Amino acid sequence: MARMAKEKSIYSCSECGASSPKWLGKCPGCGAWNTLVETLAEPGGTGKNRFQSLARSQPVATLSEIEASDVARTPTGIAELDRVLGGGIVEGGVVLIGGDPGIGKSTLLLQALDALARQMKALYVTGEESGAQVALRSRRLGLEASQVRVLAEIQLERILATLESEAPAVCVIDSIQTLYSEQLSSAPGSVAQVRECAAHLTRTAKASGTTVILVGHVTKDGQLAGPRVLEHIVDTVLYFEGDTHSSFRLVRAIKNRFGAVNEIGVFAMTERGLKGVANPSAIFLSTHGEPVPGACVLVTLEGTRPLLVEVQALVDGGGPSPRRLSVGLERDRLAMLLAVLHRHAGIATFDQDVFVNAVGGVRISEPAADLAVMLAIQGSLRARPLPRGFFAFGEVGLAGEVRPAPRGQERLKEAAKLGFSVAVVPQANVPKKPIEGLTIHAVERVEQAIELVRNL
Ligand code: TYD
Ligand code: MG
């Protein structure tokens, strides 16, 4: 049996695609090191592996003659989740939900499956917990009469057989890292196993119309084998964000063949599971009695809803090799901003440690955060707080220019609605009509912005 298993897998190079029957440190094809990964050998025979065929082949058609039908979506009943999914789950769609351990993936999916089970057949495959543990969680969530079917299994072939016999309309695999296929000899969680299992499940989803939701763990830097290698296989990729120590969680769509990307769903973890937060714009602000130095609020707009997020910076005397650390913001971007600050505004930090943090565990990837990060840094350096009700946004370029952020009006209005009163924004984002209660200072360059806040 073991020998048979060996014969089915080969090692192929992730760089050039060359293959070898056994593992080698150096690729025989392109000479690259450590690029051989175990994969399944191409099936030689006929129909032996029915999961190999995606769907029956279709005749070639002219594009204009193909009917453009939108996919039908079934709402999960959890509004914030439906928002990121683009309206609900899609027949035959494959969704990957990634996130740190303990952030709430299993909780959210159990809640969603329970709601879906009221209208369709739902299967929950658990590889991490026993059926009893899942039951315990469902009681805690108050899902006493749940119709969700549960299978505690980690072997891919048995899961595929169950999918065939049960024929659920939706199936959750919790988690993809615990599965293994007996056709590969590598351990569960290895790149080869994760990729192979996901590929099989994807084919099954497409062929049977079952919606498959894969759970994947990622570490803080997204390094671990797993979710990242799956992103191109699946239709939708959602990532959980948020600090496990605070109760708020964000679910962000990174990729979505059936909806918008960068859409976010906001939840609060409560004693009885995750509850959607319908009006989330102010939850990422910390509550200072008085304004503190090194803090600056920005309005970020990823997806359709503006969010106000507080960015904090701490600049402190460093050693011979000062540190630049950022949580929730890109570190390379921080290094760039420090260089711009130095060159264009004369603010030097090369002998200082610089720490930057986005409050609440939210991750900000849009460049519109630049200006707020800079103002927080200079605030910490000068130990002077920005005025009460202050916020800023705008992208900063290497030449020291401040570029407009998309949909500036919406950002300004949201902040005004929440009672913010003073803003520093890019010139091009200044609205034609003044916004009530808001004093807007327009800037075109970094040095101008720094000079402006010094006098506020
Ligand atoms: P979980 O869904 O198990 O995380 P993941 O599957 O992403 O690893 O979430 C576990 C955490 O959530 C755990 O710390 C307990 C907490 N929790 C609640 O606060 N309330 C609840 O109702 C439940 C079910 C879990
Ligand atoms: Mg879990």
C-alpha cells in the first residue's frame, strides 16, 4: 500500500515544471535549489479517477451568442458575511476563509451553516475538533435544533465519498490544513497536501454544484504553507482581520469572482458568537480623554464603507541600528514615508526607533493613509498632540507631493457625521461646497502639511 502510494506521486519544480520521481535538492531542469514539491502524477489510465474531470467539455461558441446569466446567490442570513461574499454563496463556488487561529472562523461558519441548513442541505467537515466539540460550540451559540450535518474526518478520499453520498448544497471544510490525501506521502498541512486537497475539492464543487468553503490558518505575516498557495484556485478569498484581544473582527474580500473586492464585513465577538456591526465607522478609534501626541485619525475607504481608524506612532531614541516596526500598516511604506519626511520636511528619524500601529488590529493597505501616518510620527517626535476632532488622509509621493485619495467627499462627510471638525486633506479632495461643521485645510506638499499642523 505504501509503495503504491509512492508511485502515484512525483516531484515537480515550482519554477520550471520539470519533474523527478524522487525528491532532489536541485532541480534537474533549471538548476534551481529547493524548488521540488511533491505532486500527484498525471493519471495514465481512463476514468479511474472521476474527480480528475472538471466538467464535460463544451463546444466552442461565439461570445456574443452566449447568454450572459448572472449567478444565483443564496444569502447566508448573516448580513455582514453576505456583504463580503457579494450577496451570498454561489452554486459550485469555492470560498477560502483565512485568518489567525482563534479569530472566529469556525464560529462564523457554524453560524452561517446553521442559517443555510434551514433551506438547504449543509455539511460541516471538522478536522480540528471532534463532533462533540462542535456540538458544544453550537449549544453555546444557541443553535439547539441545528440541522447541520457533521463529519469528523481528515482523509480527503473519505470526505469526497461523503460529499457524493450526502450531496450537500454547501459544505465547510475546517480546516484545509488538517486534510491529507492518501495519494501523497507528505504530511497534512504541507504545501503539496494543501494544494492537492483543495484542487480535488474544487473540482468536486464545480462538477456537483456544491458550494465549498475552505478554512485556512495564516500566521500574522501570512507565511505558513496554505492559504496563500490556494488563492488562485478558489473563487473567493476572505481574510479575517482584527486583534484577538479586542472583540471586533473584520472580514475582508481579497478576491471575489462573484462580487467586489476589498469589501469588508464587521463583526463583534460576543458570548454567543459573532454579531454583525451595521454601523462600524467609529470602532477603530481609541478613547482618549484628551488628544495625545503621536495619534492621528484617518478615514480609510476600502470597499464601500468609510472607516475611521486611529494611527498611533511612537518615536523614541534608538540604539545604533534603530528599529522600524509597524502593525497593520506596511513596513516598507513606513520606511519610505520616513525618507520623504526627512528629505522634504527636514524631519530626521535615523537615530530613532519608530513604531506605528493601526488601532484595533485593522490592516490598512491603501496609500491614502500616508498623510495621517506622517502627522502621527511628527506629533510623537514633537510630543505635541493634534487638535481635538482632527483627521487627515492623502497619499504621499516620493517627490513630497500629496496626492488625492479616491472618493474624498465620502470620507469627509463620514468624519463630519461623527463629529470630527478639522481636516488636512489633499488639495484635489477639497469639496466645492463647504461641509457643515468641518474646517478643511488643503495641502499639496508634505512640508506644507507639517507646517500647517504646527500652527493649529
Ligand atoms: P474560533 O471560531 O474557534 O476560531 P478559529 O476557528 O478561527 O480558530 O473562535 C474561538 C474564539 O472565540 C475563542 O477564543 C472563544 C471565542 N468565542 C466567543 O467569544 N464567543 C462564542 O460564542 C464562541 C463560540 C467563541
Ligand atoms: Mg477553528
